[in-house]
Amino acid sequence: MVQTNAPTIQSNTGNELIKNKNFVTSNNLGNENSNTINSPQATTHMLGIHPIADLRQAPFADWFLTNYQAYQPDSLLIPKIKELLKGKTLQIFLGTWCGDSKREVPRMLKILAAAGFDSTKLQLVFVNNTPEAYKKSPGHEEQGKNIVRVPTLIVYKGKTEIGRFIEYPKESIEKDLLKILQGEPYEPNYFGKTVQ
């Protein structure tokens, strides 16, 4: 277990466009650390803290909804996960530019929905893929959390990290998450790697 600062979950509402020479940023008024970047190559990425609903909007809906709807959570494990999620908060670091995030995060969110997890106890943090800000968010939510791959799902009990899932499952998302929640030995992919 690692003592860390669990995220303060806050909802985001409203949008304001800010123009810059190289990109357009859409800030959520509820959180100045939330952006959408349209790069000169016409690729759009989210940065910072965003609600799940933003993934259901274009251009992200294409991959998000396809992967969300296609995934069937393990119905035998969902009741156990539901019970063990009580009193926990979750933080998911991801990139809308990352193939692993596009595949695994919709599955994670469908599992959490099937378990009836309160989305106000979940924080989605979108990180950058540019060389100067690789795997960083505008609000620096990743600082001190050793985010080496995305997606990274961190489970907290109070302010203590009890485990994390990194990039892809070792068995299945449900089985990996259940091991974390039950306090069983679980070593995620890339365990021990550090940010360079």
C-alpha cells in the first residue's frame, strides 16, 4: 500500500473556447485543468480532467461507444466487485491518442457501470503525448504517481492507494480488479518501472 493523495473528485460543466496559434483549447469552466486540443494535423485529444460524458461526444464516441457496447463484463464477478468497491475512489489516467486506452477504458467503465459504481467517485485524467509533456496533464494530477503507461487505473481506500492496473490485464480486467480489491497479491504490468 502506498500513502498518496487520493483525487478530489469534482464534476465539470460548461465549455469556453480559447484560441491559440497552434491549437484550439476547450476549457471546462468547472476545472481550468481540462482541455481539448485540436492539433494542426486535425487530430483531437482531450487533456486534463473530463467527465465520462465527454467520451460519448465526437470524435471520441466512434471508438468509445464501439468498445463499450461490444464488451460483456463477467457477470459472475460483478457482484463481488460491486461489494468490494464500496468506500473506494478510482482514478484513471488515459490518453485519447493511445490504442490501449481506447480499448481498455471503455471496458473498465462498462464493468464499473455494471457494478453500479458511483461515477462521482471516479476521476478520468487525460494525459498528453507530446515530447515536452509526455503522460502529463495540465493540472499535474500525475505528479508523484509514477504513471509510466496508460491506461493506469488506481484504486484508493481513503488516501491510500491499494493497487493499480496498468495498460492491459494480466488475466481479465474483472479478475485483476478483484485481486486488487480483495488485497490479494497482484503485480501489474510494468511493475517497478519508473518515469524517466
